[in-house]
Amino acid sequence: MSSLELVTQLIRFLVPALLVCILATIARAVALSKFQKKHDQLLTEARKTLVVAASTSGTDLRAVRAMPFRVLVKGLIQIARSVTGPELTRVRIAADQLGVVRRAERMCTSVFWWRRLYGARVLTVLGTNNEVVPSLVMDRNALVRAQVAEWVAMRQDSSMIENLIKLVYDPVAYCRYAAKDALLRLGSYAVSPVAERLKLATGEEALPLLEIAAGVPNGEFLESARRLSSDALPATRAAAADTLGAIGGEDAVNELTGLLDDSHWNVRRAAARALGRIEHWPAATRLGAMLDDPVWEVRTAAAGALRALGAPGELMLRRLARESGTAADVAQQALDLARTS
Amino acid sequence: MTFLLFIQYAVLTYFVSVNTFYAVQLTVAFTEMIQHMRRTRGEARWRVLNSRVAPRISILAPAYNEEETVHQSVRALMALQYPRLEVVLINDGSKDRTMEVAIREFGLKPVHPAHAGRIACQEITKLYRSHSHPNLLVVDKLNGGKADALNAGLNLATGDLVCAMDADTLIEPDALQRMVRPFLFDDRIVAAGGTIRIANGSIMRGGQIIELRVPRRPIPGFQIVEYLRAFLFGRLGWNKMGGNLVISGAFGLFKREEVIAVGGYAHGSVGEDIELVLKLRRRGYEVPGTPSEIAFVPDPVAWTEAPETLAVLGRQRDRWHRGLADTLWRHRTIIFNPRYGALGLVVMPYFLIVELMAPVIEAFGVFGLILGLLGGAVNFPFAILFFLLAYGYGMLLTVMTLLLEELSYHRYQRVRDLWVLLGWALLENLGYRQLTVWWRLRGLWKFLRGNTQWGEMTRRGIGQSK
């Protein structure tokens, strides 16, 4: 083919393609602008009715019944996120009466993960049925599974805790994050199931459970945390130290004092921090000695713990600040920080 | 003459190959955008605000001679919607009153400047904390440049993630909630970049963009088109293909321990941002099991001011190209090295042949074409073919990027702004692109001559936008 023929072919392709793209771009922009205006108007009207529905039972919803699904969802979710208690219940009833809940439930059975995900997200805020979203806990899509965790946290549904604990070990990081977050939000409901699982866990398996235990400290975790403070894995020992620091008490202190001499810096740091959290002032001398630790993070954790001990800690810091060397630097910094807080 | 014709065909083949690759990348970007919209539709991003397992973030904000804007910038950072956020302001030996202003505005008190010193940097002379702003740490140090300032910040930051940014970048209030997402999804992620948009010509109030506009001046206008192409099409396409090598220095989020493990930002490099990303990716191959994936968040998360004069823009593009050349040279042992998998065999060769050498090949092509036309080796239809394949095809890809923007974020609400953008997209190849070739060639020449200067970047300040 000669250059001229190639040029002609190329122009025949490029020019229409360019024109189509330009027109598609402009058409999309025009359509979106019109749609956005209409959408905003409908949303404003919907909000007026839905706000009344939130505050008064039996509100007439005829004015919004025919509105598009996405307008209703947006309006309902905006209001649902701003209210609690009886108002939230009335919003959910309104969502049910408007068919939003039914449609979202149908979406949860779709073959397409994005529809299941969106349905689950809508139901997390607006759903009235406690069966549809939980049934997705073993969904093949990680985002859908994680959304179940969010549902559990929002609904404070303690019947799903065992499933959440399983999700803590999900192969996908986001599911693990969502499950841990949900268990922490469940608070005291999560204590017994997590403590039960922690009794048998060791090494890496214990790590996420210890993180949750440190966030919802309870005496039920004490024995496991003490056992795990001598685990072979340094990260587990450090997490156990955090948990012991959160729980407190004499037994915890004894273990933590022993961990101050651990071979791994992360464990020593966690133990120092934990003793500061418990405000165990008899540890002041040991903590003072740690200001000479070879690892910076351990030195600052020990200094921070001394600050937290109050007067005994401050005395120790002042004494160390008068000496020379790395301990003096860290001690002086801790004293300066205490003055700024 | 035969040799000239051969060169022309070689350059033509190069353009066809590159533009075809771009077309594939654009297709991948479209599908990736669809997946992203599906993943984020209806998400309750705000839940991270009271999550006790969300990673802690430290923002590193280097400042040099910023007495006019430092208090506004720091307040804007502290107002970002993210829990337990730490702001580390690093005064890099300013000669003006930057420190006095910061001390006065935030009630700063001096703290003994002890630190871990894990990364070498110029001496940190003072540290400051604030009673009224406990999440603010101010570092006063001797001047050492942006990379040095960031390294000082890394030594003192305490967050799990660090956010490096430019002093004049305007960050969206929920930007960190969006940017942290990749780290929650995947443990292998070591760094994430977001979309940087250009704020020139937009209407601002209270440090926020309230209405996005397209500037009527060509220089910032062309840059908007370039940025959209680079972020929406380039980086989003690479996201899926695992080839992201650039996180804008204006705004990026990194795992702090991993950055420290690779020695932080390189001194003496004008491309310290791309160099850091390459080190992080490289480490993934050298130390198996370390996180080394780079993610790109397509949501617009930050705004910057684009240069408005050719002189300043030229210096910027010159510096970017020198930075790229410098980085590729520093890590030349990776190129075509099978030990580094896709990084060595695909990504690095791409950046060498397509990104770095593009201005050389293009210049060869254009000059060769002119010589060929004058000498009769090349006929007029061939010249038109050349321009159509080199620039016409590129124009189509740019317009398709604008379509992708409309299908996804539709940030430019006014239709007339879109017409202006389309105009810039069509005119870009008639002079502006050739200028960028010249600047990049100049950068390459300077690199070969050992020039590592930043050059002066004059800015009006993002708050000055209309």
C-alpha cells in the first residue's frame, strides 16, 4: 500500500473516531449536567418528606414513592447517618415501605459482585431483615465479605461474632481489617468468644486476637496473655505485652517486668509502654536503665513510660538528664515533652 | 537518502508501537475505572475516622521561605479528616521568618532535639511541640533541600504511613481516607499515589476549590490535558499492569518503615520521588516477602498550581526529565535483568525507551522528515502519514481520556469548560508538544553534563487562583 493510500485509510479512521469521541464527551457532559440538576431537585424534595418520616410515624410517602431508586437511597442514607434510635427505625421503615429494602435484598442475590456489594451497603444502613446480609459472610468476593463485618459492627449483632473471628484470618487483608474493626466496635460482646479462641491460639494465629484483646481489655484475656508473653514469636510476645498493659493488675505487672529484658526490641518497647500505661511506679528504676537501650524505639518508649508514672518518673528523668550520653538526651526530651502537654 | 528513509520508517514504527501500547493502556484504564467505581459506590469511607485499627499517618511538610503561607498550610493539614493524624512541619533552613510565624501561630515550645537518626540528614537544630496542637511537630534544621527535609521528617515521624507532599499542594479534606484504602486492601502495597489535578483558573474560598474551571490561557490549559492523560490513563492503566513507577512528589503515601529501610530520599537527585519508588519496588525482588507494590488511587485527591509561563514550565520539565534520567542511571543494573521480573524486563525498558528516549526519537523523526522533504527522499503523503500517526493518533487518545474523565468524575461541571479542554487537547500537538520535546532534550543534555540544579520555580501561590 502506498503512503497516500495509508494516509487516506488513516484519515478515514481517525477523523470519525475523533468526532465520535468529541461528541460522546460533550453529550455525556450535557446529559450529566441536566441529570444532575434534576437529581438535585428530586433529592431536595425527597429529603423534605423523609425528614418528616424520620420524626413522625405514619408519614404519607406518596410524594416520593415514584422517585428513582438512587435518589431515594441517597436521601434515606443521608438522613439515616444523621439519626439514631427511634428516628433511625422510622427511616428504615420508610425505606422498607418505599421498596428500597426489597430491591437491595434482591441485589444481594445477584451474580454480579458489585450489585451484591451495593445491596449489602444499602442494607447495612437501611436494612430491616437480619438474615440477608449475614448470609453473604462466605461470599466469594472479599469486599462483600468485608461488608458483612461492617453490617455486624453497625447492627451490634453478637450472633455473628464467630463468623467475624473466622474473617480475622481471611486471606484478603481488607476482610481482616474489617473483621478486627467490627470486633473492636462490638466491645464487650466480643470478649468471651475472642477469649475462648485465644486460649488455644499460639504464634501468628494469636496476633489479631491479642490486638482485639488490647482494644477491649478484660480479665478473661489475662491467662492467655500471660501464656503468650513467652511465645516463640516476638510479635506475639509484644502483642501479649500490649494486652497485659491494657488489662493491668499485679499478674500483668509481673509478666511485663520480666519482658523488659526480652531479647527482641519490639517486646521490650511494648513492655515499657505497657508499664507506663499501668502507671506502675516501682518500675521507674528498670525503666530508667532502659534509656540506655541500644534501640531508639525502646529508649523513647521507656522515657514515655517514665513520663506517665508522674512524680517518680519525673524524678528519674531529671536525674538522668543531668548525666551525659544517650540516656540524658532522651530524658531531657521527655521532660520537655511533659512541659508542652 | 535511503538511510534517511530508513530512519523515518523506524521512527514511524516506534510511534505506531508506542501509540498502540497507549491504546491498550487506555482500554485497561477504562476497565480499571469501572471496577474502581463499582468498588467505591456507596462505601462508608468515613468509618475509618473512628477505627482503632486504621494505620496512623504522619504528614511530612517541608517548608522553605514560606512565611506568608506556613500558618495557613499547617492549619489546612491539621484539618484533614483522618484520625490520629500527625503533622510534621520541617523548616529547611528558611532565611525568612517562617519559624517565627510558626512559633507565634501555634504556641510552639522547644523540645530537646534527640532523634533516631536512621537516615542521614543535615543537622536538626531544634524541635518544637505545641500545647494547643498536640499532633503538630515542628523540625528546625539546616538547609539541605527537599529530599533532606523529608529525610529529617522520616527520622521523627511516628506514623505507620508517611505522606510526603509539596508545600503548595492543596489536599482534599477526605484525601487520606481515600489514599489509605489500598493499604487496607493489600499487605503488599508499600506506596500509593493519588490523582493530582491543576487548580489554575478555579474559584477558591477558604483554601478549598469551590468551582473547578479550565483556564483560558494555553499554558496551564495544555498542562491540565497532560495531567489528565498522565493520571487517568497512564497511571490507572499501569495500576492493573503492575508498572507504576511514579508517585507524584506533590502527594504520596508510603509505609514509613519500608522507606527508612531503603535509606529514604536520595540526596543530590532532582528526581528523588521516582528514585524512592524504584528503590521500594526493587527491594521487593531483593528481599522476598517485603511489600513492594505501588497502588494508584484515581480519585482526585490533591490540587497543585501549574506553571503559567514558558520559562518556569520549561525548567520544570527539564528537571523532571533529568530526574528520570538520573534515576534510570542509578538503577541501570535492573534494566533487562531477569532477576527483577516484570520490573526489569518490562517496566524499566519502557521508561527507558518510551519515556526517556521519546524526545530524542521524536526530534530525530521531525528533523529527518524536514530534511527528507527538502531532499526529496520523503514525499508529502508520507509526511502527512507521519504526523497522523505521531500526533493524530495521540490526539485521539487524549480526547478519549477526556471522555474517561466525563464517564468517571465529571469534575468540570460547565459544558463550556469541556469545549475549552477539548480545544486544548486538539491544539496541544501544534507547538506545545514540540516545546516539551525541546525541554526534555535540554534536560537530557544537562543530565549528560552533570547538572543537578533545581532551577527557580516562581509561583503565585495556589490561594491566589481566581
